[in-house]
Amino acid sequence: GPAAPWPDWAAIAWRAKEPLSIEEVYVAPPKAGEVRVRVIANALCHTDTYTLDGHDPEGLFPCILGHEAGAVVIDVGEGVTSLVPGDHVIPCYTPECREPSCIFCASPKTNLCPKIRSTQGKGLMPDGTSRFTSVRTGEKLYHFMGCSTFSEVTVLSEISCAKIDKDAPLAQVCLLGCGVSTGWGAVWNTCKVEAGSSVAVFGLGAVGLAVVQAAKIAGARAIYAIDTNASKFEAARALGATDCIDPSGLPDGQTATQALVAKTTWGVDFTFDCTGNTGVMRGALEAAHRGWGVSCVIGVAASGHEIATRPFQLVTGRTWKGTAFGGWKSRTHVPQLVARVQRGELSVEPFISLTLDGIEATGEAVKALHSGAILRAVVRY
Ligand code: NAD
Ligand code: AHE
Ligand code: ZN
């Protein structure tokens, strides 16, 4: 029979707004269609800290956060055919079931496979239960975004695992599990930014800077980079921004939108919100070009916040759209992005501000991201 379970370490979020607690957890073996993985490296995304701060309407506690990671398969549950122990994977919060009956997987228009979304949103595996138990209290802990990578060991759905080349450095390509892939895909997939266009990016964290990088690769002629934290401008310029704007430092109380319209006459061809601030989302839409401008919402807004604009902004030719994971079909496209990074065609290095060792460093990474001083902090477990 199975050996007695032995515990692993995890960074537990017991309650909103409280620091993570490094404690032992029992991680149950994978059930049918699931895989158990050892997390090798985890990068911290704003969405983790937003959820820890209690802003996610779907946020459940106690839980194990984390969704930007590289991992190695330990064992697989019944019926798993695409993975074997030892495989390297990037956990993906947007799965890809590839079932012939899945109209989303079958459509080239979207990556939003809904196969396990309802249980994922309830913090549970697809059978409606959790694999995590606190050693200290005996309580069950919720999963998060189908990943829960703030744990040395976690359990994932097979359809959430992008299998990647074993030679790819997990402490770097873990960034492709969320933010950087999202920024690139927003430009290339969701908006299909054309050569010669103008682009404005609001919010210069890893997501916004990946938008800058992708826009430059797409041949954008002008890239306006906007952030209230001017310390982000150096990285933005290095990645291709042609003009950096601090909205708090504009003359005569001008807004970033007014500044952009003044610089361009009719607005910017493509604008991106990478802040999650609904006021900024409105400003980004209204900075889009009369007649054809497209504005893409990438940022995730806090519970209770809604977007608004005058319908006239749409009547006069602007399009408001949004993206989840940059439109990438996870199991198909993430391995391809990893290969492009390995070939040196794309670089994730500019986004890694610091690398820390040991899961106990996760709290330090949270503080650093909160302070605005860093892009991505990678923690090697
Ligand atoms: P981050 O915290 O590293 O960066 C956010 C940046 O926005 C910071 O540089 C901050 O100074 C800037 N900012 C904040 N308020 C601003 C304002 N009013 N005006 C201008 N700049 C402002 O975050 P990140 O990890 O890069 O993520 C960015 C956003 O994207 C978050 O909302 C995150 O939840 C979301 N996200 C969405 C997806 C998706 O699939 N749609 C994927 C990843 C992240
Ligand atoms: N749970 C929130 C929404 C959170 C959200 O929108 N998440 C983004 C990914 S953020 C990655 O860092 C997303 O892709 N959402 C699609 C999905 O299916 O969750 C809420 O408002 O309830
Ligand atoms: Zn994320």
C-alpha cells in the first residue's frame, strides 16, 4: 500500500492581509487526471499579492497562492497519458483540455478553456476536493488558480501542465507561466499590433514591460511608457520605450491621456492597461486613436470596481478589449515560447530583478513587489 504521507513546506495564506506563514503541509497523491509536481522555482505576480491583500472577489482562505512557476513531475494519477515522472512543466492557470467537444479549445479565437474553471474558482481540484492539509491544524487548505505553487509540492490537473524541454532553466522560464507571456500575447495575439503603429503602455511592471518589449519586436514606431513610479523608466527605455511619462509630474494638472492626445493629435493606435486601476483603464481607452484605436485591459481590478466611459468613445471608433494569459493556448504555446527563449529570440532576463533561495524567502519577495522596487523576484525552492 502507499507509504505514510510525509509533509512538505509551503507558504500558507491563512487570512487576507496577513503575512504568509511557512509551514508544513501534507500534499495528497494525484487523483485521476492529476499530476503531483515538485516546484523548482516560483516568480511572484501582482495577482498573488492582490489576492493576498483581499482584493480578489474569488479569493478564498486559508489557501496556497502562487501561479508563475517551473516544476518537475513526481507522479501521475490514473489515466494521465501526456506526462511521466521527471517531465518538466510550467503550471498554467488557463488549461487546455483539447477534447473534441470543447468549442473553446477548437476555436483559434480564444484560449479560455472552461473545462475546470468552476472548481478552480472555488479553490478545489476538479473532483471538488483539496489535496492540501495543514500539518499544524489539520485543516484543509484551498488551491489557487489551479496552481498553488507557493508549495514545494503541489497537485495540478494534467490539462494545466505545459510540458517543456528539460534543458530550459526553470528559474528563468518560470516567468512564462504568467506575466511575461501575457504581455507578449496581448500585443501579438489579442491586439495584433502592426509595424509602424503607436503604442501606449500604462503600468510598467513585468506585464507592462513585456508589452513594451513585444511592441518593439512588432515594429511599433512610437512606444509611450506610463508609470507613476519613474524608477521603471530605465528598464522601459532599454526594452524599446521611446517616451516615458510620469502622470504625477505633468504640467497644469494634465492627465496622461491628455498628454498622449496632445503628442499624437488623434490618440494612440494601441493602448494597454497593465495596472488594474479602473480609472487608468478609462484613461487608456480614451487615449486610443479616433476611428481605429484599440485598448486592451490586462490589469485585474479589485472587487467592486467597474469600468466606465462615454459611449461616444466607442461610437467614434475605439475598441475596448481584454486578454487572459495573452490569448496563448497554454499546453500548445507555452512550450513554443520556452523554445524561443532557449534559442535566444526572446529574453526573460530583463524581468528578473532578484533571485532568492528557499521557500521561506517568499515573504521577502511579496514585500519587494509591494514596494515597487522590483519586477519579478524568483524564489528557488
Ligand atoms: P506590478 O505590480 O509589477 O506592476 C504594476 C505597475 O503599475 C507598477 O509599476 C506601478 O507603479 C504601476 N501603476 C500602478 N498604478 C498606476 C497608475 N495609476 N498609473 C500608472 N502606473 C501605475 O504588476 P504586474 O505583475 O506587472 O501585473 C500588472 C497587472 O496585470 C496586475 O493588475 C495583474 O493582476 C495583472 N495581470 C493580468 C494578467 C491577465 O492575464 N490578464 C496576467 C498577469 C497579470
Ligand atoms: N478572480 C478574479 C479575476 C482574476 C483574473 O481576472 N485573473 C486573470 C489572470 S491574472 C494572472 O495574473 C484571468 O486570466 N482571468 C480569467 C479567469 O478565468 O480567471 C475575479 O474578478 O473574480
Ligand atoms: Zn499572474
